[in-house]
Amino acid sequence: MLADIHANLAAFTAVLADIERRGGVEEVWCLGDVVGYGPDPSQCIELLRQHNHVMVSGNHDLAAIGKLDITNFNPDAAYACRWAARQLSPEDTQYLDSLPSVIEKGDFTLVHGSPREPVWEYLVSSGGAKENFAYFKSRFCLLGHSHMPLVFKLDENGNCSSAQFSPGIGLVLSKRRMIINPGGVGQPRDGDPRASYAIYDSDGAVVKLYRVPYDIRATQTRMVRQNLPMRLVVRLQHGV
């Protein structure tokens, strides 16, 4: 499971290579925003489509094809979105236009933002997460959008707790309902610039988070060549 590739081909390629080193997966679950911010939107779409996958639409995916107003985007994000739209082929546009906002896969509900507002709402607090448990029926919900690896758990008394999702520690999936964010592949925002993703082991009912170093400078160089906003370039090296 991965989210927020954001047209960062170097990061996406590094994550896919890491997945293969760990034995591969049957299916890639992409939680939205394959485009936006980064320098390689079309290439990332093409690479994703080469793999067995499912994907939900993110706000940048919809904005790049004109299906979401970018008025609420900050100026850098809006500029990058307009630039990305000009890079997409008709096939890319058709693909992004075909994406659902919600996918149900067994015990999992997949969205980009939140179950309540699948495209746009950020879930970063236990209070917001608690309200969202009423908006999906499965035991678990997977989402992205905040670019931060987080886990929200609902106990038998209806109390919601939150914790950072850390690499190397298996998250055991039990009867307790959870909302899980695997962090961002192409633009992490938790202070760690390494690409972030997770693997679900269906046999062991465990989700593990992984962090992958990639050639940040290569992505930055391509962004500069495309005249993308410098703030977007610099933030990659700091993971913010």
C-alpha cells in the first residue's frame, strides 16, 4: 500500500525496487495522488499501470484533469498542478478520470483523504479520526493525503487513539478497527525525507512500514529544469 507518489519517479522506482527485494506483492494498492508537485507525472502513471494495482483518486489527480477547483490550493501547488495538466497524454487523462474515490477490498476501505470526504479531508488528529469511523463499514481504512505515517485505533468503548506509524514494527490487525496511513512516497512530510510505504501480509495479518532512500537530488534537478516552484524543490530534502 502506498500513497502520494506525486510525480516523483525516482522515489516511486526506489519503492517498487524495495518491494521486489522483499519478495513482491500480489497487488499494489495506491491511495491517490500519483501526480502533482513532482517532475514526472506521465511517467509515474505509466509505471503504476505496468503493475497489477488498484487506485483511488486524489485531489491532485482530479485537479490535473480539471475535475477539481484549485482555488483552495496554495500558489505553489496550483502552479505545479497546472504544469502537470500540460504533461498528461490523452491516455493519462482518461486513466485519471476513470478512478473511483472509494474502493472496498475485503476488510479494507481505500480512500485518499478520509472516509467522510474521500478526496479532500486531512486526518491528522484522533478527534477527526474518531468521527470518521462512522463513515466506513469495514474493519480497516487505508488513506493518504497528509503524507504522514499514522495509525488511529478505535477501542471497544469508542475511544480513539493515534500513534506515529514507525518502520520495523509490525502492526497486527485484530478485531480493533483502525485507520492506517502509510505516509508519502514522493513528498514525505514527517521530517524524514525517505520514501514511505507499507506492505500488508495477509497470511500473518500484519502491516509493516518501510522507509526507502532515493536520489532526492535527481528529482530536484528535474524539478528545477521544469521551472517548478523552488519551495517544492527544497522541501524534499527536509521531508516537510
